[in-house]
Amino acid sequence: MGETLLTEDRGPVRVLTLNRPEKLNALDHPTVVALHQAIQAADVDESVRVVVLTGAGRAFSAGYDLTEEAGSGLSSVAAWRQALAQDVAMTMAVWACSKPTVAAVRGHCVAGALEVAMACDLVVATEDARFGEPEIRYGSGPVTLLLPHTVGPKAASWLLLTGDLVDARTAQAMGLVNQVVAADRLDAAVEALARKLAVVPPAVMAPTKLALRRAVQAMGLLDAVEANLDLSAQLNAADTPEQREFDRVVREQGLKAALAWRDDRFGERLW
């Protein structure tokens, strides 16, 4: 098995690539740990001025690995909170990075992966990219509650309560995406943006980012994220019939069948 996270330095730009293309770069525990460590390493590396986060293959990421979750055996609120806290810590490490971070998105960017993208400073997406948090469709919820801050309460309610996915242009109008480009222009567009960001001296960039973070903290983001972690743990431990059935189908028929069962209940396939 190869590395689930690839690291490449292109001059002052460090590119981190989620590397589980056969699983649509689903975030299993080893990948979460590797990404957290890689962000921390980039943050203290003086040769790095910009961090780009992307995914190998046809998707940015399908979110947290549901097959891993279905087989985790977690049941209590305390156990779920401990597990989810690691996911939150990784996402917020991206958010707190002193270096500018850019998410380069193609294909699906959903659930926990959308939270990672939102934690980045800037998002560049291809026209065929799709965004959303479909967790409610199988009895779960967002791990790191960044949507209300990013898009406002009405748009957040739409995405979180329906589980709908939106295309890149709609995501841009919501404020989830900064720039939408043709699929064959993603790499060039991200490289141009990263090179522009890299020109700014760290002594200027880091305080500017800190000022932005403090402004958001003053709005209560960190309190909201912490409160949501408690609620998310309760939600995942709720053991609803829908959760049990989804997990059963995953174990017996595989994730693809479970996603089809989930989506057919809502009359549309998300994949």
C-alpha cells in the first residue's frame, strides 16, 4: 500500500495530495494523521510560503471513510467524541496555518473534505466540481461546523438539512469557492495563484492571516466548533435505525450499495 498523502515542494509552494484515488481520497485515520502532521510541518518550515491541498484522480475527496466508520465499533458518546476530536484538530490545523492555504478541487468535495476545503484560505475549483455535506441522509452530521461562518445561516441550512450537493458555480455564488476554471486549467490557475501569494514576505503574510483569524474568533467560530463537536458525538452515538441499516449494508454489500440505499430514500443519486 502506498502513501495516502503525497508531499511535493515546487519552489516555495508545498503541494499536499490526498492519495487514495481508488477510494475517491476518502479520509481514513492514517490520512487524517498524515495530513495533520504535514500541515504542522509546513507551518514551521521557513522554506514554505504557500500550501496547496488537492486530491489524486477524479475527486478532491469523498469525505471521511465511511467503511472505516462502519467497522469502528464505536458506540458511546465519549468514544465518538475522542475519535471526532482528531478530525476536528486536523481541520482546524489547516485553518490556523500561518502560511496561505489553497484547496485545488476537482470532482467531489463533500462532507469532511468540504470542511477541510473551507478551512483553507482560498478554493479554486473546476467547473465539474460538486460540493455539499450529505451526512444527514444517513443519520450523521458535520464534524467541524464551518458552513454557517462560510456561507451564512440560510445557505448552511439548505446544505446541512437537505444533504444536497451543488455545482461549482453555485458554490462560488455561496462563497464556498473563490475561482472556477475549466478542468484543464486547474493546475495552471492554482500555480499562478500560489506564486502570487508566495511573493508576499512571511513577516507580512503571517500577521495578516492572524488578523483574519482573530476577527473570525471574535465572531465565535471556535466556540461553535467546540459546541458542535459535543453534539456531533451525540449524533453519531444515537444508533438510529437508519444508521444501523447503513452500516449493515456497508458491511454486507459494500459502500457503493450503502450510498445507493441512502440516496434512493431521497429520490436522487449523489454519485
